[in-house]
Amino acid sequence: MQIRNTSNSYGSMAIVIHWLVALAVFGLFGLGYWMVDLTYYHDWYNKAPDIHRSIGMLLLAVMVFRVVWKWLNASPSAPSGHKRWEVRSAQAAHTLLYLLLFVAMASGYLISTADGSSISVFGWFEVPSLTGQTKKMEEPAGTVHYWATWAIIVLSAIHAAGALKHHFIDRDNTLRRMLGK
């Protein structure tokens, strides 16, 4: 399989990034959903947020790379059997997913750096606060983060349902193209 996309198929880079982002997003959502109810004395009270922030920062780097890769590679044409509204809906959903992912990562960053502290990414490097200590930023950033992440999950579920519809009902190669087949 080629690394770059062709007019008919996704390349291995696009496929790997797609599934890596999907895994990270659902993993981060699950971890975030679980960790908000941890009590101070729970073993994971500090570990879970550290992992969540670290993966979030790495996901940001992957998403920036993904956007650049997308600009440098032609997207495969939609399968010939797709209706115009399906193609437009898929394009809108992808654009909205990208936007929501960046909103979620930016708001997560603002939550974590509202007190002026940096984010340690697995102890490998530090991502500094760009805002310094900013009073009353944590709560609105948290609200944005909460709703953006829920919107990502709902939109991702719709995206997956569309892929399954194309695979099992329309019996076209939409899903197979993202599986590298």
C-alpha cells in the first residue's frame, strides 16, 4: 500500500492517522468521563489528569500534522454511487469534527494552564502557559471543553453509522477504503 492518497484510495498515512486519532479521542473521552468523579484520596486522582493532558497534547501535534498532510494530499473521490447530499454531509461532518477537535484541545489546554502552570507531557517536555495566570478562565474553558467533547462523540457516532450504512446497506467500498482494503 502506498503512503500517499490516490484519486481512488487513502494512503497508509491517512489511514493510520485516522484510526490513531479515533482511538485517542475515544480513550480521552472515556478517561475524562471517569476521572472527573475521582476523589482526592483515589490513587488515580493526579495520574489520570496527567495522562489525559499528555495524550491531549500529543493528539494536538498529530492533528496539526494531519491537517498539513491533508493539504499536501488529494482526497480520494467519493465512490460513484454516493448521492450529492451524502458527499456534502460527509465533507461538513469532517470539517466540523476537525474544528471541534481543535476547540476541545484548545479549551483543555486553557483549563490546564489557567493557573499559569505548564503541561508536562509524560515528563518528556513541558508545554508552557501562553496566558499566564488568568482568573476565571478555567470554568468557561471547562464548559466549552465539556460540550465540544460530547459533540465530537455524537458526531463520531454519526460518522461511524454512515460508514456502516455504506458498508452493510449500500455495499460500497467506503469503509473498506479506510481499512486499507
